[in-house]
Amino acid sequence: LEAALASWSYSDGDVVLSLGLTAGENSSLIDAVEAPLAAGSAVEMVQCETVWDLWSSLETSDASVVFLDSKWCWRLVQSYESLAASVQQGLRERTQRPFRFLVALAPPGTVLSEDLAKRWQEIFNCPLTW
């Protein structure tokens, strides 16, 4: 818990959005739920079945920190062009509530693709933390 608090620097002003993670994953439980609650942050947990569920949550949430399963990363990037132009612009220009961290939880040994990282930065104006 202490390591998660130090890693993410949560504050009482943060909103932490957990997208499609399972409670059985230790890191998702500690990093995305317990640590932010201990710091006084708000936590939103959304069960996602489709990439459009994720886009809807990202568009409507005031989240400053987002945790998601790494399996969704390429799906988000690949479906981005299908979003309405106004939604695309809104995500890139989150000036009222910019993302501080977008974190993909991946199995040990999984390596982040440079192409994915580059597109992610372009879309969200925030790096993908792996």
C-alpha cells in the first residue's frame, strides 16, 4: 500500500477510474482501489465489455488517473478513428481535468510497443504507463 501511494502520488482531488479490471488482480486492488481511497481520492469502477464502454467511461469521467487491462490498449487506439471528431478533440484537450496517469496492467514480461506508446500520447496527451 505504501509503495502504491508513493508511486502514484494520490491526493484528495484525484478521481481514479478502474476500467475492466478484475478484483483478483492484486495490483488492481491495491493501486486502483485501496491506495487512492487511503489518500482520500474518489474511485470509480466500471465493468467494460466492449471498447465502446471504455470510450464512454473515458469521455464522461473526471478521472485524473486511469487503470485498465493492457488487452484494451490496442483496441482503444485502433477504434479511435471511429469516434466522432468532437469526442476525439475533447479527449485530446482535457484542459479542465487532464489525465495525470494512464496505467495499463500487463502480465509480467510484457513489453510496451513503441508504436502503441506513440499513438497513445497523441490520442490522450498523456503517456501510457506500463
